Amino acid sequence: MLRLARFAFLGGLMLFTAGCNDDDLLNSSNLTPVTLDYRETAYIDALDLYLTFSALIEDSRCPIGADCFWIGEAMIQARVVDAARDTFYVTLPIIGGQPTPDSRSLQPVDAGGYRFTLMTLEPYPQVDTIVLPEDYRATILVAPIIPPDVTDEAIIISDLPPMTIQRQPWVFDTAFVDGDELNLTIRYGGGCREHYFNVFMSPAAFFESYPVQANLYVRHESLFDPCEAMITEDLTFSLRPVIELYRRHYGRDDDILLNIYHSLDSSPWQRTTVRYIAPGNR
């Protein structure tokens, strides 16, 4: 049976940028998470948005009482109808190993101008217990996103997996480093809405070589632009977070090879490497 509920935010809205950390989400008292049974729909009044727990994709979390070599994860699909009455679907993961979730479990997903976080998925698996999809209940936190100003954006240091970072497709043209800035020229389909981009360094560590290497991934948020014109855009990102991480690790300045991975949709695992030249080597 489909049940419809109304949810409002407590004490006003808190806006999250793409740089917001998971502890902020977990500890926030300004947002009311939405708890949904399987196939249930909720209406979030403050956002004029409908949210449905539409499907259970998987639950491979290590069961309570089991000795697993991997903590596993669970994923659900949520159906969203936004204020413009556009419909889209978002896949929400949660990491296993934490029956009581904390910041290590949470994996926020940005889509359609909102940040979705699967806070809990119950029941947590137990040894010798079979749970059907209709027995699940999900608690989801939804927050509006303030799109970043890409002209002033800095590279985000993260351990998110590449498949989580990359959203909508894009096509790589050129890349070069100018001082402490990474400059990219990319192309994408659109033309009816503004698009937003971030660059992530993942993992948050360097690969040992000389010079050391860092892997970079581009996140493209199209806000579900329905148009298909080919747009070319120049993007600039500050390398300061990468440089500061290098200094903390090695206690000095030196060159860094930046492996920029192309869109996984258009050129899977293809990369372009550019060199950041340390100030003393310029």
C-alpha cells in the first residue's frame, strides 16, 4: 500500500555546499530526515518535493554475528519528483560494518540540485535471517545544494570511489597547469540549464613515483538539463589543497604528476597527465 506523508524542516533550512562533510550531516539538528518503508512516498513540504523508496538494489553488508573480509554496502533507489515536477532517480549507498551509522557509513549523493544521504537502512542483516525487500525501511536526509562557483573552486581531497564521484557524462578537450591552478576545457550536452563542476583528488594519498602522482576525477552536475546542444566550457580549479597535502606528507615542495581521468561514460579509465611544477622548479 502506498502511504503519503508530509515532512517539514525544523528550525529553517540548512544549505550544504559540495564541500560539506558527513559529520555536519550526521549532527545537524536543522533538518528532518524522512523515514520511508519500501515503496512508500513522502512529500517534503519545505522543498515541494516528492520522495519514494522505489527499489532495493542490494544489501551486501556484513551480517551481525558473521566474520567478513569486507564490511560490504547496501544500495537503494529513490524516485524524486521535484518542484518543477521533473522526475529523476538517484542511487543511494550506505557502507556496512556500522549497525549504528556514523560518518564512516554515510555516502552523500548530489543530484538535481539536492544532496541525498541514506542515513539508515533497516533492518541491518543478521546471520541466518532472510529479509524481503518489503521489510526494509530507509531514512533519507535531503538538503538543497548551493551550486559552487567553479571559477573560484578548489580541488576536493576525498576517498570517494570514482564511480561515486562521476555523475553525468562530459568530453575531455585539453588540460594545463598555470602556476597553482588547473585549467580544463571540456564539452557536454546541454544548453537549457547551468551546469556545475567539481574536481576530486581520490584517493587522498599520492602514488609513489618520481614525481609522485595524484588521481583527479571531474564531477559534472547537469541538473537534468533536457537540451542536447554541445557546449564547450573552460574551467579553473585551485591546486592549493593538493599542494598543501603534499607538504604535510613530505615536508617540502616538489613536482606532482596529475592524472586527470576522462568521463567514465565516454572514455572509461582513459586519462590525461599534466605536471604541476613546484615554485622552486619554475
